Amino acid sequence: MRKSISYSQNFLKDKNLVARLIAASSIAQNDVIYEIGAGTGIITEELLKKSGKVVAFEIDKNLFNKLATKFANDSALVLRNTDFLGQNLPSKPYKVFSNIPFNITASIIKKLTQFFNPPQDSYLIIQKEAAQKFVGKPLDFKNSQISILIKPWFKVEIVYRFQRNDFIPRPNVNVVLLELKKRETPLIEYKNKHLYEDFITYAFNQFKPNVIEGLSDVFGLQSIKKLSSQFKFSPRAKPSEIEFGTWLELFAYFLNKLDKSHQSIVKGWSTRIKEQEQKIEKINRTRVDKNWKKFKSKTSYTAKYLV
């Protein structure tokens, strides 16, 4: 098994379970599949049976060598001994099916959903609590910033719940299969994507007690109060308490009713937050990392807003 915390991962044991999950997915014979963290190759083997081509990433040199030996005669597999997060994604259609390291879940999902040509379908084996953040309400008790940012372009849902003894080593957390399916028709036009990201990021990162005060500079205090009545949300609600559909309504009003001077207030906020996020030191809080508390963030920005 992996020795480094950086590659921490729990491997599936049952080939039949893997085969059933892939059979129930949208993966077809002509598809190109990307696998992030191929590990022992149990998923790789089943993907090769169902799809036309598999591009598998495995950063651990020892496991990569074993995979190279195991699949030496399979021309449909492209093995890459490199970090997926540092690689360019394809410009042609592809799908993803992966049991990813839990400690880089957010980074992987952001890469897959923010790329100019995202996968048509992504199936990711991840920790249940992380999946709830990406799905948001009603599965979770609130809507995270990332869930509101993703949903105009992806349908997000949990499609399978694993048993802990499905894995080796046995995880200390519950694990699920999360599907991110690209919408055929996005709920927001792509030409407005950056402005939507700025708008949502601005709204979620105001140090104000509620959305009324947080968005008063953009909409005007009286206007946002009227909108709270029109769109039926509490004036005292926090951004995470607002329904996704309401965020779409607020953005449509922002886009069509406000002048350029008010719209300009939010511009650049998405880029600003991404830059701050990159400065935050990544802390691997897993069962083998006993000393994570000694690390400190390189920025005073509160990490909770970046999830």
C-alpha cells in the first residue's frame, strides 16, 4: 500500500461490485474514460471491458510499475505516472470514473467543473460529507458556495452508498459514488458564466450577517428587501440558506435589471478568491497525519468560504 500521506487512498476489493457500478453508469464502448488514481487497477480492468479507451493517472511509482506490468498487453490503456491536477484535460468528449484520494477531492472536482471542456459525466468515489457539500440542499442542511457555482452546468447527485468493508484499508468515514452530469442545456448561458461566478463568490464572501446586508451595495437596500419578498427568502438568511433556484432568480435580476455600474461591483471577485485559495497551505487531515495542527494558513482569509 501507499506509504505517503500525499497518496492516501482506500482501494475497492470486489470486482463484481465495480463491474455493477460501471454497468449502471453512462459509460459506453466508444467512450474515452479518465481514471484519477488507478491504484491496484481493479477499476481500470473493468473500465477497459466497457469503454474504448482509458487514460489512467497513478502518481505512486510503485503502483504505476505494477499497473504497467499488469496491463502491458492492453493497447486501449494509456498509463501516466504523473499528478492529474497538473495535467491538461482533453478538448474532445470524455468521461471520468475514479476512486480519488479523499484529501484532494475539492481540487479534483474544481478542475473537472471549471475546465473549458468538462467531462460529459464524472463518477467519483468520495467521502459522504464532501459529496453533501457538492450536492447542497436538500441532501445537506445548507448550500455551499461550490454547489451553487456548479449546478447551472451540472446535475449533481449521489448514485451509490458503499459499505466501509468494501475497501482496503477500511475507511473511518462513509463513502459514496458522486455523479456530476453535464447539462445538455445549461441554466445560465456560458457567455455569462464568469459574471455569475463573480456574483455568487461576492455574495458568499461578504463579512455581513445576512444576504440583505451583504448584497445591499449591489442591489440597493430597499430593492433587495423587495426581492426577498418577491422571491420568498428571509431577509435574515445567510447565503448558504438561500435555495439554488432563488440564486438563479437573483442573478437574472442582477443581469437584466441592474446597470453596469452596479454590476461592476462584483467583477473580479471569483479571481480574487481563487488567488487567495492558492495561498492557503493544504493540510492533509487524515488518520496518519498526526501533526496537522502545527501547520498554519499563509493567509488570514477564512478557508471555510473556499469550499
